[in-house]
Amino acid sequence: MIKILLDQNIPEPVTDWLQKEVGDKATITSTRILNLQRMTDEEIFYFCQNHRMIIVTYDEDFQNPLVIPNIPGCGVVRLNIYPTGLKQTQEALRRLLDRHSIEIWERASIVVDPKKIRYQKK
């Protein structure tokens, strides 16, 4: 089963919304639900690697090898959108789901920009 962790900067209602969108293809949780808000980006990244989780975030640190060494891992989805409200986040994730099935988010580095999606398999 695919496991996805929403970073603390993702609006809380996205958790239930995304779970409904993907159904039983994945389990969606968040740093809030797991009480991981005080962890650094690096700690969250390695937590995801150890638990084979895909991280969904707005934070570019998760794809920056100067911040987090040995980046190839389970999967990172960065939403490079602004503003970062609920509606914009849902629209970005909907575009991603329409273009790339959730099954291929694993071991990939994905950036969702306002007009394009960059997908790189690791």
C-alpha cells in the first residue's frame, strides 16, 4: 500500500480530501496527525524514507541535495504554487492525479508548477 505524508504546511482539510480522491490506492496522513510538527525537514525526509512514505510539501528543501543529502528515496511531491491555500492545493493535486497515477509517485521527484508538472523518476 502506498503511504503519503502531508507536510505541516499543507492545509489540514487536504488530508481527508486526498484520501477520498485516491480511495484505497493509498493511505494519507499528515505531520499533524502523527505529531511530527517539531521535526526538521531532514528528520521528516528520513522518517518518510524509513517508513516508505511519499512526502507532499510546498518546501523545496526536500529536493535540495545541499539541505538533505542522499535525496533519492521513496518520493517527493513539491507543490510550487502560490498562494498556498486549500483551493490552490487541491487544484494542483488534482492536476497531478490526472496526469500521473498515484502509483508512480513512489521513487520520483515531482514538482507541480502553476502551468506544468515536472516528473523525474529516481
